[in-house]
Amino acid sequence: MKDYPTRKGPVRALAGISFRVGEGEIVGLLGANGAGKTTAIKILCGLLRPTSGRAEVGGVPSSRPEVARQVAALLEGSRNVYWRLSVEENLRFFAGLQGLSPREARRRTAELVARFGLQEKRRTTANLLSQGMKQKLALACALVKETPVLLLDEPTLGLDVETSHELRGMIRMLASGEGKTVLLSSHDMGVVEDTCRRVIILARGRVVADDSVPSLLALFRTTAYRVSLRDGLSAEARARLVERLPALRTLDAERALEVELPPEKDVYALMDALREAGVAVEGVTRVEPDLEDVFLRIVRGA
């Protein structure tokens, strides 16, 4: 549990959450703004203390200084680097904070500069890097500690598509290739679905879902279809369709519609209803839920 003191009394950010993340696992931590994601991450890496309860990383209570040997964090995108230091200087600085010898710090710096493709920018100050390069540097600075656990808060924030996909691959490799445990918080559902097999969803400071992504998608799978219309949908045709298919909504200025069929109906019933309403159909496709759909349904239901 975590409460923040205010003039009007304590504000509860976390209301007694409980979860475990296994070795080599990438788990997504999801929630709307104010759900408690960043608070949970800051407690796990020792930046905040819980009001009550206990958090452990690698068997070490997060309130103890020794937790720094177990966990590294990337918080709020690329803001955890020093912008007036160069790429190499940032890496050597963070290596020195962990007690690495100058020789070991140079080795780790060279290794991470090569791994993240920062060779041409190694002497460039961080404030002159592109957003993608800043994100890579921030992740490299988190990895310089070589801890078994990595906490990532919005690691792909503000990145272009290509750089985002590159960082996703790096995150997957950290778990599969190096056995690192990763807890990843992001509002980008594509990133979460692409990297995490399991997700934990928070709402108002509580865990409202903790399951694998495939299981959650299967749980909310419906018999829904998107229909493209050749000549649009007249008011008369729409009224006739709604009589038989209440869960119908029009899209794209009446040029398409989506409908969720009840259990007793199938696609043939849909086609019969369209034909009887005199609607000219160009195409029909099955609509499958994605992680964003699942997230919204769970959070709204919570």
C-alpha cells in the first residue's frame, strides 16, 4: 500500500497490490494515468517506501540499499541520463557509481556503445542526440549495472516506428538471451503485445487482471464482423438491420459497419440480414480483439 500526504489528507496510489515476476520473464504493467504503475516501479527499485506492506527483488527487500545490486530502472523515458555528458561519459559515470574499476568501466562502455549502435555518437553530448539515440543511451546506462532485474517505464516513448521495433527486439533478447527479468510499463499496447507474454493491469491502485496475453485475448474474443458497403447505408436499411442486429454501429461515414453477433447467430445470419435490407456488400472480415480492446474492457469494467 502507498499513500501520498496532501493538505487535504492522504491520497492512496496503491491499495494493496500483489504479484510475482519469474526469472527471464517479460511482464507488462498496464493501467490508465494515476493507476499506480510508476509508484509500483519506484517502490521496487527503492526510490519510494511503501506505506505498508513489503516488496522484494531477488529476495532482497526493496527498502534496503542492497536492492541496487538486483535491479536497474529506466524511468520516464530518457530523462535518467545527464544531458551535458557525452554518451561514453554517461556510461562510465554510471559504471563508476556501481563500483566498477576504471578498466572494467571502459570495457562495459565499449561493449554497450557497440551493442546499441552508438559508435558514431560516442563523444556527442546527450542533449544533442535524437530521441531514439537518447532512449538507447538511457537503456544502456541501465544495463551497465548488469543486474538480473530491469524495470522499464515507457521505454519507447516518442520513438519512430523503426527505432521502437529495434528496442523491442533488444528487450526480448535481454530476457531470452541473457535471462533478465523485465517489468515493462507502457501506454503503447503494440509494444506490450510484441514483447510481453503476460500482463498485469492496475486500476485505481489495485490489480484487476494478471494473466497471459493469449488467455486475455481468448477471454474477450467475440463473434464480430466488419462489413464494407458498396453504396453506403441508407436510413431505412439501417433501421431494418438494427431490428435484427441490435449490436451494430456504422463507421466511415456510413460506408462500413461493425456488428457483434449474439451466440445463436453466425455469419450466414448476418449475410441474410444484409441481403433482406437491400445492402450491397463489398467485403466481410472477422474482427479480432487486440490488447488495447481487452485493456479498455477490463479497466472500464473495474
